[in-house]
Amino acid sequence: MPCVLTPDPTAQETPARPTSTSTSLRDRSSAMLREHLRPTIQFLLVGGVVFLLDTAMYNLLVFWSPSHGWGTGLMHGTPLTAKVLTIAVASCLTYLGNRLWTFGDRPRPGTTRSIMLFILVNLIAAGLQLSCLGFSRYVLGLDSVLADNISGTLIGQVVSTSFRYVTYGRLVFPKH
């Protein structure tokens, strides 16, 4: 007769419980995700809309002529000046979008301070973006629509947007 093991009816099985460390880590991670997901998505949406406007304005200024159409535009010879103009317009729109929507739930104690820090952060970010465009144009000698859009608009925008995201939340629109 084979031996069959039966469970002891008096023994109680206790489910494996996560340790308090893993629970608190999970809770903290979840809370951090909830806290940062919404503003990150809103920041990216504001940035995405303004990015499209910046790109369109730059390409119109540098590569479109009212009399000749696409090719060499009114500011083809001065792309950095064109980029400064488009960044200035984009920065104003970015401030409004982020102040009113992305970080709209944060207090507004020092609007002048906030605007001054915003200008400083954007000047640094603009310098980063212009450096990418200037390097492509004046060091590598690339001046095509594709080269300008990759270096000044795409790469420059990624670098400057990363810088802006970190500094906006900490300096320009702080929680306290």
C-alpha cells in the first residue's frame, strides 16, 4: 500500500507577506509616479505644441521666401538670429502654458521672481539650442533644411527641453 501524505488539518498556512520595506518602497514608487506623471505629460504636451510652432516659424524665416517659395528664405544667411526670434516667441508661449496648466496648481507668490528665473533658464536653454545649430552650421558647414532641423530643432530641442524640465519644476515653479 503506497504511503500518502495528507496535510495536517491543525496546521495553518500563512500567506507570504511582503516586508515593510518592499511595501513602503512600492508605495513610495506609486506615489512618486502619481505625483510626476501628470505634470510630465502636461509639460511634454505644452512643449510639443510649442516645438511645432518653433519649427514652423524657423523654417518659414530661413527657408521660405515670399517671392520665390521654398529654398533660400529671408533669414537664410542669419540662422542664429532667426532661431533667437523663434525661441523668444516659443518661450513666451511655453511660460503661459506651463504657468497656467502644467504647474497651475502650484502657488504663485513671486510672479516677478518666477518670470526672472524663467528668463534666465530660457536664456541658458536657448544657448544650448543655439550651440547645436551653430556647431552644425559653422563647424560642420551644414546648411540644408534637414541639417538645420536635426541639429537646431531636434537635437537642440531635446537638450534644452531636458534642461528646462529639471529647472522649471525646481526653480521657476517650485512647490513651496
